[in-house]
Amino acid sequence: MTTLAYLDLSWNGLTSSSIYPWLFNLFSTSSLVHLDLSSNNLKGSIPNAFGNMTTLAYLDLSWNGLTSSSIYPWLFNLFSNNSLVHLDLSSNNLNGSIPNAFGNMTTLVYLDLSGNGLTSSLIYPWLFNLFSTSSLVHLDLSSNNLNGSIPNAFGNMTTLAYLDLSWNGLTSSSIYPWLFNLFSTSSLVHLALSYNHLNGSIPNAFGNMTTLAYLDLSGNGLTSSSIYPWLFNLFSTSSLVHLDLSDNHLNGSIPNAFGNMTTLAYLDLSRNELEAEIPKTFNISLVHLDLSSNNLNGSISDAFGNMTTLAYLDLSGNGLTSSSIYPWLFNLFSTSSLVHLDLSYNHLNGSILNAFGNMSTLAYLDLSWNELEGAIPKATFNNISCLVDLYLSGNQLHGSIPDAFANMVSLESLELSENQLKGEMPKSLRDLCNLWSLILSYNNLTGLLEKDFLACSNNTLEALDLSHNWFKGTSFPNLSGFSQLSELYLGFNQLNGTLPESIGQLRQLEVLDIRSNLVQDLGLKRRKRQTRVGSGKGSNFLEGSIPQSVFNAEWLDISSNMFSGSIYLSCGISDQSSLSLSHLDLSSNRLSGELPQCWKQWKDLIVLNLANNYFSGKIKNSIGLLYKMQTLHLRNNSLNGALASSLKNCRDLHLVDLGKNKLSGRIPAWIGGSLSNLVVLNLRSNEFNGSIPLNLCRLRKIQMLHLSSNNILGMIPKCLKNLMAMAQKGSSIIAYDEIGYNLSIQHSYVDNTLVQWKGKELEYKNTLWLIKSIDFSSNRLVGEIPDEVTDLLELVSLNLSRNNLIGPIPTTIGQLKLLDFLDLSQNRLQGGIPDSLSQIARLSVLDLSNNTLSGKIPSSTQLQSFSASTYEGNPGLCGPPLLKRCPEDKDESGEVSFTVLNGKKDGIRDDANDIWFYGNIVLGFIIGFWGVCGTLLLHRSWRYAYFKFLNKIKDRLYVTTTISMNRLRRSFQS
């Protein structure tokens, strides 16, 4: 191609070996001017022949895997041989040293080095040389690691018009000196400093940017007092068009001076702390206005409806009500060409008004997560034919889905989830041939899913969520026409039968959730594409062996079924190098045999849950190849042998639950050193022996340490005080988020584990992070309870029962103010019960039974509230709630009132006292009852007045309760 001047091969997935041979030949024969190889897979070294492109003016190598060593040799040759004007190397891995020769690009006008790992020391030397020799107009250094001071020479870029330094670590002191010099010498038009550390006061000289049209200061720590003075000066001298101050700390009301921005078209003040009303002067010629995520809960002036040029308006996440929005909004509809309107997460109430139907130009409408009620009005959506995205989720809408939606032929996304809609899916929805997302979950929709319920000839649907409804049927609909479907949620309905083979033909399917139905067969025999499969945590009846095709999934949950057999055969999947399984949950089935040895195929696995099965044998060392694993559940199987030492390689582990197996040997010391991120470690009900390794004290993030029901010997380590997560405030939530590829829908996973709590084994999930617990019970521990345990001030549960512990209960036990559960029973503890124990007000479960404790039980409302069984088996204890009185307790005459010698005499005295006590209760009841009721029976007027009074009290309580519940519900929704 000797005449070729323009070549674009971007976004193809080309590799170095597929490009270089013919490309170098092209360089020597053509007059190539424009070359774009961006968004490919170019890696490794680039031959020097690349530098022979003497005619090249435009070169884009962005979004590849290129490194400094692979670029610089040929690039420097290129600088000296041609007239390169445009160079884009963004989003690579250029994190090494940049030679000064980089500054010889004298013809360069456009340079983009963003998204690399470049630091200040790597950039500044050659960059300052570049400023003095070139006519650079566009410079992008965003998303690097620039920090520290920026030399004043940076202000010598006299030709610069575009500068982006966002997403670095720059501070106010490192930017301002050279920046003010730049303002006076250059014609800067575009300046982006977002997401740095610009806090504190901004000098007034910032307002001298007379040529500036675009300014982005978002994501810094700027306050109102640091911004407004120079900003209002800037409005009067510049022609600013775009201003972004979002995600800062602007507070108070919005100043009226914003109304003087006559040239401004784009204004973003979102994610600040602005409050009160929107000013009446806010009627400038804006096109884009974002005030979301503030506290603007006051009234909005009707003048706000005069912004006739407005196309984008976001007021979401405020405290706005219907009365503060509707008057000016409906006026706005009749005068502007509004395209995007977001009013979500406010307090809009009442029904959806028909006036919304006058928004003839609207393409995006979000009214979700408000307090709207009533039926969805048909008239409103009959007239909005241009609507592309409609979001009404999280309200209290009821009735059926109107057929009027069929008139919105441009609709691409429809979300009606979490309402009270009922009835069947309207057949008119099949006419929405542009629909790619339909979310109807958490409603009361019923009926059969017909074969052609969305049978558009060119179905573009990518996401369908019908979960948590009441759909039923003996067979699933034929979905073969949904060629683009990537996410399908049908869980928590009443569907039964067998999944059709048509689901296995959906080549784009990535997520399949059929949990809590009555499905009997997965029907995925033809699946080849990686899919997210979920059918567990419900009442499906899947049985037989697990189809091998499901292991091609990205997310696989088929727990709580009746699958049997081994999963060893899953190692035989073809093309295992392409597997990207991140979540595997096969728990609560009937799987057996040994654990597989092929874990290396699932190098991306984050969650592995094989609990509640019949697996046996040893844990294979290959499990240590799961370097990214964060959660490991193998509890309640029959696994034996020592813990696989290769697990030390899984350094990201947060939760390890191996309880209720037959694992043996010593608890490995490497757990404390290698698994430093552990939050939950559960080894209970195994056959571990030896002592508790001191290295466990290095688990500074541990919140739940359970080693109960083993054969552990030795003493409790004093170094437990180093478990900082149990000593300091703050908790870790064991969770991770996964974003859908096609949708930007976030799928959250929150971990869980079984906890032996107050005598019962309970599953904790969303509240797991609240439990800070140590359980060493049912072992053979000896020695005293170390005082250091009481330094764990955030401890909620402590169980040291059924051991051979001796000595006293630590006198500082009262420091554990948050303790809810304490079990020290069945040891050989001696001495008295510390008085400080009575200071733990939250203690709800206490067991000190079967020790050799002695003395009087400290007097307090807390300790006396427990039953006598809490203290029984300690012959030396006395005082309430035990019947045994202490020698120091005396009656009014000063005599010892309870001894072994006069026990029978005082027992008789107690019985007599009891008779008088109960007799007085009965007598008091009789007198009180007839004193009131008898009077009402004898006096009719008193009786009527009394019952009228009770009715008023009842009505007042009802009204008060109803109002309080509605307020509480609104606060939860907001």
C-alpha cells in the first residue's frame, strides 16, 4: 500500500507478532501520516525499525501493555527523523525513567501520557526542556502519581491551551506558584485539576484566567470560603463555559452571585453540603445543571422554570417534596427542551401527575426511590414517545403495568422494581423492540410466562429481571429469540419443570439466577459461554451430577439442591485457560469424594463454598494456587489430615471456615504470618492438637477466632492483646462487588458463617461484622486466664468453657463493656467473682457454673438477674440468686440469719413470710378491682365517662403510631 496515508487498526485485539512484520515493510514504502494502533494487545519490545516512519505526524498507541523499555529506543529515533505533531501513549505501563531526549520533540503539539505510573521525578526534567523548544498546545498528565512540589518552570508553557493534571496527588502549595505565572503568560482554555488534594484557601489571583472556558476542580477538599471570592471575580472577567465543583465541601446556601455567570452552559455542584433554597436569580442560560446529593430541601422559586435552554437537570438525593418541585417544573416543560431529568431519592409523594406527559422532548426520566403512590397513569405515558430511559423503582405504585408503555417505541430501559404492581405482564411490551433492560423485580406480578411474552422479531434485550414475583408455570418460556440476553433473573417465583434447552443456546448469557423455584434440571448442556448461574438458597430440586458446562460460568451458585457425586470430573473441561470463575457455591448438596486437584484452572476465584456436603480426604495442595481467593468455606464435611501448607499463598483470604471436619495436626503457625488479612477464622469441631501458636496474635484484623471442640493443649497466649480489631473500634465487612459487563448493575456479595451463639448455631451474614468473638471452649487448655484478654475492649463474646483453667477470674473483666456473652463454666477457676463484672451492663448470657469459685456474688441488678444455674456447681458461692445465704448477711436483730445449724428454722420462717406475701397480693387485688369496677357498675354516668376516655386514648395512640410509622418508613427510604 505505497499510497497509504491514513491507517486505523484500533480496537482489534492485535498482538505485536501479528503487526510488526508487515508494518515495518509499510514504513519503508508508503508515506504514512496517521497511524492508530490503540486498544490492542501490543506488548513486549517494539523493534527500532518503528522509528523509520519519517512522514508520520499522528501516532496513537494508547491502551496497550507497552512499557518504558519497549517504547523509548525507537521513539527517540522517531523524534529526530520526522515531524510528529500528535502523540498519545496514555493508559500503558510507562512507569520507568524517561530519558531527557524525550524533550527533543520540537514539532509536538499534542501529548497525552495519562494513565501511566509516572512520578514527578520521571517527568519534570525532560518536560521543562520540551516547554522551551516546542509549541505544545495540549498536555494530559492525568491519572499518574505526580506529587510534591512542581517547579515554577512549569509556568513557561506560553502556547499551552489544554492542561489536565487531574487524579494525581498534587496539593495547593505545589500548584499555585507556577499556575499563577501560567495564567499571565499563556492562553489557557481548558484546566482540569480534579481529584487532587487542593484544600485550604485559593488565592484571588486564580480569578485572572481571562481566557479560561473549562475549569474542573471536583473531588478536592475545597470549602465555600476558599472558592467563592476568586470565583465571582472570574465570572466578571472570563468567558467560562464549563465549571465543575462537585464532590467538595461547599456548604451553606448557593450565593446569588451564581446568577451572574452569563456565559456558563455547564454547572456541576453535586455531592457537596449545600442547603436551604435554590436562589431566585438562578435563571442563567444553562444547558447542564447538576445539584444532586446535597441538602436542598427548601422551596424552589418559580423563576427556576425560566431556564429555557436547559437540557440536563439532576436534583436527585435532596430533601425536595412535590410542593417544592411541581409548580416551576411544569412551567419548565412548556418553555424548555429538557432531555434529561433526575428527581430520584427525594420525598416526592402523591400520584404521578399527568403534567409529566407534556415533556415532549424528554429522553431520560428518573423518579425512583420517592414516596409516589397510586396507579401508573396511562395518559402521562401516552404522549412521551421520545422517552429512552424510565426509572420508577422504589415507590409505592400499585395497579397493573399500563399498555400505554407500548407507545414509547424508543424505550431502551424500563425499571419498575420494588413497588406493589400486580397483574400479568401486558402483551403490549412485546412491541418495545429497542428495549435492552427490563427490571420488574420485587412486585406482585402473576400469571404464566407465555412462550412469546417479549417476542419482538429483533429482540435487543440484554437484561431481564422478573425475580421476587409470583410468576408460575409448568414450563419455562422459549427464550431462543433473545440472542443478546446477557443477564436473566427469574429467582423467587413459582416456576417449575425443566429449564428449556433454549437457555443453553443463549450465546451472550453471563448471568442466570433461578433461585427459589421448583426447577428440576439446569438444561445447560450446550452452554459454552461463561455464565453467572444461581439456583441456590431456595427450594429447587436439582439432582444428579453437576453438568460440566456450568463450570464455564463466571459466577456459579447452585447451592441448596440435591446434586451428588464427585466434582473431580470438572477438571476435564476443555479450554480451561479461558475460565474466569470468580464465585463458586456448591454448598448444601450431597457431593462426595475428594476435593479436586485442578484449582489452577480457576485462578480468578474469589469465593469458594463447598460447605455442608460429604467431601472426604485431604485438602489438596493445589488449592494454594487460588491466589485471589478471599473466602473459603469447607465446613461440615469429612475432610481429614493436616491443613494444606499451600494455603499460605492465599494472602487475600478474609474468611476461613473449616469447622466440623476431621482435620488434625497442629494449628499451623504460618496462619498468623501469611494470612494477615483474616477477619474470620473458624476451626471448631476438628481434631487439631498442640498449643495455640503465638503467631495467631499477629492477626491484627481478626474479629472472630473460633478454635473450640478440638484437642488443643497449653496455655492461653498473653499476646492476644495484639488482636487490634478486637481492641479498637471499627469493623470489617466481608463483601465484594461485581459489576455486570453490559449493564453497570452491581451485584453485591456479603459473606456469612455459622456462629455458636448463646447455645445455638446461628448463621450471621449482614450482621457478621458486628460480632467480635473468641471461642476456645471444649479443649484441654490449662493455666490462668491472662489479664491481657481484658484489653480486647470491643469483644462481644468470650467462651473459655470446658477446659482445665485455674486461678481467679481477672479483676479487670469489667473493662469489656460491650461483652454480651461470657461462658467460663466447667473449669477449675477459684477465688471470688470480681465486683467489676457487675459493671458490664450489656451482658445477656453469663455462665460461671461448675468451677470452684467462692465468696459472695456481687450485688447488682445485672448479676442478680441471672438464674441460679449460672452459678451452680460452685460450693463456695453464696448470695442471691442462690438460695444459700452468706455468713455476713444478718437479719434486723443483728443475728446471723442463715447458717447450717439454723437452716430448718429459717426455712420455716421463709415459708411463713411467703404466705403473708402472697396473701397480701390477693387481698390487694380484690380491694383494687372492686374499688374501681364496683364504682363503675353503680354509677352509670361515671361508667360512660370512663369508657369515653378510654376510646379517646385508643384513637390518639392509633393516630400517633400511624404517623410515626410513616415518618420512619420515609426516613428508611431516603
